[in-house]
Amino acid sequence: MTELRVVIADDEAPARRKLRRLLERDASLSIVGEASTGPEAVRALRAQRPQALFLDIQMPGLDGFQVLEALGDLDDTAVVFVTAYDEYAVRAFEIDALDYLLKPVTEERLSKVLERLCAHVERRAPDARARQRFWKRILVESARRAHFVKVDEIDWIETDRNYLILHCGAHRYLVRATLKDFLERLDPVEFARVNRSAAVNLDRVRELRPRSHGDYSVTLRGEQELVWSRRYAASALERFLPLG
């Protein structure tokens, strides 16, 4: 595997130095940028487009969540939050953070994060995606039975804490997964994420209506209405524009 490009963003210089020292022990990593404020983090990420970001939450200018919001589409960068506070963990995983490290960071805990990070990057590599076989059906289970649901029967998907709700016509199915991991097994030509908590089967989209700030209102054939946020709309819709 080629070197994995990393940016560190933390307003505390000792914390940045310690994390850099620990990361530099892994020869497969290359630290390509550091930032001590939120705006600096945004600039470093736009300039470097790293595969991984180790991000503090409380920083001057913009906090960690605002950094990600300012960047918009950051799907190619795995985010690991590094913070002294545990109360942000739920919010972090709601936006699909790869992991959540509590300070002080230990070598043992960091090594587990790096294992997950390497596996994540390898799964998302272009050649790996080309070889990947997308799901055609999904096994859903309840207390008394299990059965298969065809992927093309799914109208839309929404998050519910640690679960997903698959909306299939009049039926609802609950599966334990994150939206990000689930969508990696679905064909991106057929499914698109529209906001932090929902994805749609594009064949079910009846119309899009522009809203303010680059957002869209999405109406599905069953009249369900969702918001397609600017963060996810730009890169997704660009794939369907005519050439020329």
C-alpha cells in the first residue's frame, strides 16, 4: 500500500507533538499538514486532500464539527476525533467518524485505530472498488424469522441511533449498521446519500427542487420528502450531468 497521507488539527502544541511522534512510528503514514485553529484545518485539508484527519473538537475559529461542515464533501478523508471530552462521541459517530480517541492518547489505543484506518483506506481504493461486488439482496432478521430483501425494493434508508431503517413500500426493516458502511456495499449509481441521516434509491426520486444555500428538496414517488444537503448534493449530482 502507498503512504497514507495524514493531517493533524489540534490547538494544543504539546498534543500535536505527541500525536505526531506516535504516528511517525508507523512507516506507512506521511504527515502532510498540521493546524492549530479551525480555519487553518480547513485550508490544510483543501490543500492536501489527505486520506485521514486527526481532529480535535474544541479549537479557535471553528470547532471540529464546523471544520467538517465548512469543507462540505469530505467522503474521501477518514476522520478520527481526538479530544479530552467524551460527551461528543455520539455526535461524532452520527457524522460517520472512523473513530473517537480520548486524550491522553495511548500507543495501544492508537494502534487499533490505525488498523481500522488502513483497512478503511484499502476498501476505498479505486482498484478495490472496481473488484467489489455490490449487494443484490440483504438478509434482515426479526425476533422470529429472517428473510431476504432485494436491494432494488428499498425506497430510502434512514438512521436510527446504531441501526438503519430500510423503507420498502409499506414495510420497514431494521438492520444494525452505520449508513456509511452500508452504502459502501450498494451501487453508487443506484443509491446516494442525501444528508447525514438518510440515503435514497435514485430510481424512486420523482423530483428535485432547489432550496437556499445549495440544498435541494427531494420528493420520492411515494411522496416522502427529504432534504438533499449541499454537502452531499454537489458531488453526487455531478455524476449525472450531461457532458459538454
